[in-house]
Amino acid sequence: MDTQALKHAIQHSGRYNRKGFESPTQRAKALGESYQSDLIASIRENDFTFEEGRLKIKLAKSFGFCWGVERAVAMAYETRRHYPNEDIWMTNEIIHNPSVNNHLSRMNVKIISTRNGIKDFSSVSCGDVVILPAFGATVQEMQLLHEKKCQIIDTTCPWVSKVWHTVEKHKKHIFTSIIHGKYKHEETLATRSFAGDYLVVFDLAEAEYVANYIQGHGDKNKFMNKFAKACSDGFDPDIHLERIGVANQTTMLKSETEAIGKFLEKTMLKKYGPANINNHFLAFNTICDATEERQDAMFSLVNEDLDILVVIGGFNSSNTTHLQEIAVTNNIESFHIDISDRISVENNSICHKPLESDLVLKKNFIPHGKIKVGITSGASTPDKIVADVIEKLIAITK
């Protein structure tokens, strides 16, 4: 499929909006009323530090809503105000945050249902309004909505669009896209749809497995079984790993994306030599600034001699999970929660989600005596939710 031609047709159809409907001032006011917090603003002004009684809190110096998420949420609210009576759909959650998505649900903005892993667009009628979320939609979904003559409101983050441009360049120059990401994640599903030949690798270990095959060590059947759900149709590692380019899901761990790119570049240099490397390897920087800033702030936070660390964000939020990984790697007792209701003041307990685990109840999670708590939140988490968590910690320590 000529993805660039399709995008051009959609964007010039008269039924496409990527800018929103309101002025920046109106947008900021609407978001401020719903999601900002005076408490968080004061903590920011106090060098990201809060102290009361035996409790000391250190906030990460970069956390919470990023520009792309803020823009997507604002556009979703604007869409309902602009179309007060129309049916409005979203192809996925607008962002990975339950409170935001529940708010939109109460505004009668519906998410297209899924049956057996496949989205069912049968309820979407000709002329309905459909919002594409911050992490985008697949080419096939866009085409279907275009053919239904839907009003498309595109809130896709520009950093995600940048990755799409990258894999389209790979396709144009007949390079296979090696995508660092989670092959089932909505953003990676969208990116895959814009690529030509592709292979999704989850982590450095999988990239090393690919590199080993490139160097002639490995079994083709085992390789294809391993990546059966993470590669393009007709993928042949003996053919499609001769010319590769690297891209990523924007919310992956920055250091790992960089390591994967460098490792694969060294592999191709070793196999083809410096004189031929440009014919066999392409790399573009597709790491999201906001993801990078929040991860860098987390690396600084874990050096603060903390007693515990609370990570706030949707359980299906990739960027939040990677913040949690940083805490775990640094051997700090940490708790990933999505909403403040996971904390019980009366019982001094927290219902949290360890990495790759179901929810766990931790009793007496705030110990006696002085305590220093680190707090960060994913890019889809409003300040107000962070403030609600802090209020509960204050209540427990009183």
C-alpha cells in the first residue's frame, strides 16, 4: 500500500482535523480545571521537595503529562464540545490513563469494541466523528474510516508520526525496519502498518538473537517460530536482514533503544565492512524527547537515598512501566499504581502492580519514623492524580 498517498488523500478530504478547534488559551484553561494541581505547582517551586512532619517527598524533575498527551486529551474534549450531539468514537483509549478515559466515557465518547483481538467498526456509521489516539492508528483503520466518510480527528503525537516517516524511508530505500517495541502495543501496530518489511524486537536480548543470525549462527525455523507474530508477511531472515534500519516505539527505554541501534550497527559493520555500511544499515533518532526527559529524571531520582518509590500511571502504559524498571534495577522498593484509590489511609496499605505480575496488596507500606518517598508518574498521568497520592501519604504519616 502507498501509505503516503493514502495519508495525503485523507488529509485533503475536508473531513480531517489535526489542529483541534480551540485557541491555546482556551485549551490550557480547560485542562487546568480538570487536571492541574496547586499542590504540585508549589512542590515544583520548592525544588520538587515537600516536607511535613516525618514525611519527605522528592518528585522527579520531569514527570506526568507530556506535550503530546496534553494535546491529545485537549483535542478529545474539544471534539465533544464542537460536536455536542454527534456520535463520537475513539479507535483506542486516548491515552493509557484510566481517569482520563473514564472522563471521556462519561462525555459519551465511545471506544470501538474489539472481538477476538479484532476491532469491530460495524457500529461506526457514515459521517460519525472518530478520534485517533495519541499513539495513532493503523493505515488499514485510517483507510476504513476514510471510506466511511467519517470526520477524523487526529491526535497522533508528532513523535509517533516521526517514527512512521522513518519506517516509510526504510521502505522507500528497500530496508527492513527493525522496530524496538512491543509487537502487540497499539503504537507499534500502527508503526508496523506504515512499514514495508519489518521485524519487532522487544529488548536487547532479542536484538542479539537477530544479530547472531545475521552473522550466520542460528536456525531459520527456530528464528521464524520465535518472531512469527512480530514480523511482516513473507518475512525471510536470509533476505530481509541484509539491509536493515532501526526505529522504535517511542515509549521504550531510551538506553535500550540506543544499545540496540549500536549493537546492530556493529554487527553490520563486522559483516559488510565500513565501506559498505551505508548500503546495509540506516539509523534515525526516533527517541521521544518527553520519554527521554522522564527517564533521565528517574535516573536522578533513584540517587536521592529514598526509602520507597511510588510510580503512578496506567498499568498498560509502556513509558510508566519503564520508569518502574529503573527503580527495580536500582534495588529501590517501589510501587506502581494507576490511581490514588490503590492506597488505603485507614489500613496503611497499597494495592500495586509489580513488574510482570498481578496486583499485590502490601500492608504497612509506610514504616514508622522518618521516611523519604520518591514519586514520579508516566507521561499520561495528570498532576491532579499525583497530588491525590501525595495527600494520602500525608494522611498516613499524620
